[in-house]
Amino acid sequence: MTIIEVEDLIVDHGSVRAVDGISFTADSGEVVALLGPNGAGKTSTVEVLEGYRRPSSGSVRVLGLDPVDDHARLMPAIGVMLQSGGVYSGIRPPEALALFAAFYEDPADPDELLEQVGLGHRRRSTWRQLSGGEQQRLSLALALVGRPQVAFLDEPASGVDVQGRQLIRTIIRDLATDGTSVLVTTHDLDEAERVADRVVIIDRGRLVASGTPRDLMSTDAVREIRFGAPPRIDTSSLGDLLGSTVTETAPGEYLVAAEPSPANVACLTAWLAEHDLPLADLRAGRQRLEDVFLRLTSATEPSASEGAEHSEVRAGIRHRPRVRRSR
């Protein structure tokens, strides 16, 4: 069942077109990762879906409802996790969860939810005393206390340690298993690759790719070799040997514009061995989601459309009254 429908969405902020005709869907029990560089239009898109911004044109439906015109009916059915803010700094986790639970007809048990996100031992701490990762986990719990049918999660694993990331990943997958439609915005491409059923990539307000991580990382048409080695190796010498350009894309990360054939791979590893250079990583004819993302998107600075004023709009989400509902 389709839960989120976005069709030809356009969002203008004055003379700036933040979102330029994108379309995608999210189904019940599906985790969709919305990816894009800063200024791509992610925040504007999610604000429209949450009902906090009216689209300039196009059609958007969440649970069959218009997020703006049917905002009061929709709010009890959605959970929103902000990347930061929206919580009183002096409140304790059980108090915050009890407060949010009071907005709902059939909330999740606050004590059970606190244990689920691994904060049972931090009951007496205030929000300001929690680490950044612990604040993220409490924010996730607050987004889920109403048993949402749709969850919008903004950078859920930001600042979270390895154990916390695994915990959040499990919670997200459990949400999907229970039928919740989850839309995740993140800059952590490895996390998106692990948790998402489908990935939507936008750049400069336009859709540039959509599909499962496996489909996007397909080896079709991949004519390159990527490897890790010490920084500042002699790329010119290696390129002459391979008859191709070798580029250091980041310190210690290299791209060879050559067919990922066994002969070329053998030549590469032999050259490294001859120069007594360790091989940290090798991907021949195989992409990571990060490779796909960098190939499809441009490097952009945050635009006015993704600036501080939009953070202020969304920071008010948690302070609006919510309507009780029956499940």
C-alpha cells in the first residue's frame, strides 16, 4: 500500500527553486532514504510532506491526505525526528516521553520505549546532560511514542556511536516490519546502504536516481578500479603502467579509469608490492552507494532554500498541539 506520494513537486522560496519537479513514493513497511548534498532540496521536500510548507505546485499525499489542508487529521499519524532541538533542555527522558505520550490516544509505553532505545540507565539525567548520541536516541523515542504510521527521521544516526547505530538500525527495521512507512534523510551513505529498502537521490532540486541500493550499485557500465593506499603515491608512474589515469580522490583513496579486468588488478597489486605499499581496500567493478552518490551529484554549498529559516520552521513541530486519535 502506497503511504507517501510525491508527484511533480515544485517548491519555490522567492526566486530560488528549491525543489524542481521530483516524484517518488514510499509504501507501507518500506524504508526510503532521501539523499542529496547540502542545498539539494531535502529539507524543503520533507517540510511539505510534514505539512509545514505548502508546495508551489505538484501533488503530495501522506496516508491519502493533503499534509497542509488535512494537517490536524494527519499529525497524530506521523512521527517526526528532528536532527536537533525541539526538546526542553531541563527535562528528563521519562518526563519527556510521558509528556509526548499524553498527546495520543494509544501511545507506546514510555518505560518500554526508553529501554528500547538504550536509555534506561539515564532516567535521572536531563536533556542537556545527555551526550549527543543519547539525545539522538531520545529524539527517536519521542518520534515513535505515538505509534506512527509514517515516520520522518532526520539524520537518526548522527553523532551516535557504533552500538547506538546498530540499535537505531534495528529499531528502524522493526518499524518497517510492523508496517510503518519510514522516510530517512541522511548524509551517512553507509547507513543508508544498510537500512534502506529504496534510495531516492536528489541534486539541485531534481531527482537524479531512485531504486534499491543493490540496483543503484549494480556493476553495469562500471569501468573503474578504486583502491586505498598510503596518501600521495606516485599516481603518474602507476598510470603509465596501467595506461590509464590514476586520481587521488581523497587522501589515500584512488580511482583508476580502467577496465576492472584481472590483468589490470594484477598489475596494480604488483606495482604496490614492488613499491612496498600496503593495499587498504580494493573495489574492481563494484560500487558503494557513496560512489554512486558522488558520480550523480554535484558539490554544492547550502543554498538559501536549505538555510536556517527552515530549521526554525521545523523546530516548532514538537510544540504544536496534537490531536488524540484511536488506532
